[in-house]
Amino acid sequence: MEVKREQIQLLSIDSDADVGVCRRKAVGLAGRIGFDEVKSGEIAILMSELATNVLKHGGGRGRVCISEMTDENNRKAIEIICCDSGKGISDFNQAMSDGFTDKQSLGIGLGSIRRFSDIFESISTRDSDSPVAEFSHLFQHCLRSIKWLPELNWRSNNKKLLTGASTRSLVGESLNGDSYVITHTGPDKTLAVVIDGLGHGKEAHLASTIIKEQVLLKSELPLPDLITYLHQSARSTRGAVVGAAYIDTDRKVLHFSGIGNIEGFVLSAESKKSLISFGGILGHQIRTPRKFEYPFQPGDILCMYSDGITSRWSPDLINWKEHPQQIAEHIVNSYSRANDDATVLIISYPV
């Protein structure tokens, strides 16, 4: 059986507005094929990076072909081929390195696409077998990304939990060095991570973005292994601190592993238990990661936050009966420092 392509969409890239159009079309197709929300989010990132690359590095004009692909083994995938009017990439492997750029940009775009793709390659429109061979009179250089549909595709979230998060950058700074992830790896399993890139601005944002991507890609690893993996992934960056909580509502437990000064606690009707982190900086030097276990029963609440939240705030000042999103936004608006990025993540386990 030859490779078959269906639901083919051809789109132009000429302006910033086209980036959003391409992203929405790619995410829409991913949903129709069967990708879950997390994987569709990864497709949104790689599509945005491909289209943005055309505008910044590819001559400012291009075309993209988005399609559902079925291979000879009947595996389904989303295929994105993005062609531009630039001069091509002289050293494809070097361009994959985070931080490499010949423009005033973060230099993480192609690295992000590579990490979120199962296949990522440079192709030519001169190839007669290429689905974009018809572009040959307009474009010569194309990037091709393929992401396979997982065979075991779990499509839901942990419906027992309510989640909320709020983050903002340092006042006057356009890039946020903080980030967070809430992802569900099963109907009773949730991973929540708060990341604080060292310092603030472009370099902190780069570190935080790379670590966030790796959390999404490796969310099913045991917490100590995940922290070790994130440490290695952050080697080329300024570094970051991180707090990672894994909630199992079937067993009613919460595991936590942290490096650096991400603060947090588990609040119950009887007590407030602080989360234990080890010192260190991901990407530089850390102690051997260890996970700590806490009971997490119906009625309990998890709260994690970066050091952009001042020490003036107290849990006693908060109405914990409100939705976690309302609480997170209130804490960031009322208790964040003006001279740092700030993030709060809250998960409640309603009775």
C-alpha cells in the first residue's frame, strides 16, 4: 500500500495573520484525525513555528500543505509541509540547536519543531514524489513534519479535579520567564509543573519554554526520572527551577519532586503540609531527585507558586471555596512582585 493523503489543505503564508490561520487549520485537522488535546497543542506549536520561520527567515512568503497521511502499514499521521521563498538552510543540523539564529529571535523554533515531530526533514519541491511538487515554480525549499497518531490514544482529563493557573511577566517585560503545565496522563492521573527560568527576559523564557516542551513530551516518566531528564534538556540554557506534582486520584496520593525555590503546599481541612524541594538549578547542578508522597483526599487543594509571589501573602487570606482559576488570578494580581515574573498553579479535589 502506498502512502495516501486525504483532507489536503493548501494555505498561503504572507503575514502574521496567516500564522494563526495555519495553526487553527492544523489543530482542527488533528482533532478530526483523533489527536487528543495535549498532542493537538504540540501540533499547534510546531505549525506556528513553521509559519513564523517563513516570515522571519524564509523570505517572508510561503505556502503550507497540511494533510492526513496514511502509510503502507495503515498508520495515520498529520503531515505538514511548509515551503518558503528563502535561500534554504545551509546547515540543517546546526539550525536544530536551541539558541542558534541569524536573526533577533529566541532561536528555538526549529528545535521545537524537531522535538514535537516524529519525522522532521528538509525536502525539495523538485522531488516528483513530493505532494508540493506543484510549488516548484514558486518555491524550492520545504520543511516536512510528520506526527503519528498514537495507537493508544486516551482522550479525556481527570474529571475528579478542578485546575487553575495564572502567570505574568515582570512589569515592562514582553517575555515571561515563568511557565506551567497541567496535563492528564490517564483518567485518574494528573501531572502539574511550575517552571521558573533563571532571571527574566529572553534567556529565562528560552529555558522555561524548552523545559515545558520536555514535560509534555515525557509526562509519563516517574517524577525523579522526569526531573533528571529535564536537567539534561536544560544544559544549553541559563537554567531553571521546577516543582512537579503527580496526582493519582485512584490511590488518593500526591507525589512531589522539586529543584530550587518553587514553593507549594497541600491544604486539607486538618492541616497545611509544605512541599519539599531540593536545592539546585536545572541545567547546571542538582542533587539526585527524590519524590515525596502526601495524602490527597477529596476536599484537599494543591497550591504551587514561583518566587515572584511575595512572602506577604498567607493562605488564611484566601477563600479556598472559589474555583482554582479565580484563586490563582487573585493571588497573582494581589501578591506578585513588580520586579519578577510570577506564577500560581492550583488544583482542588472537590468532595
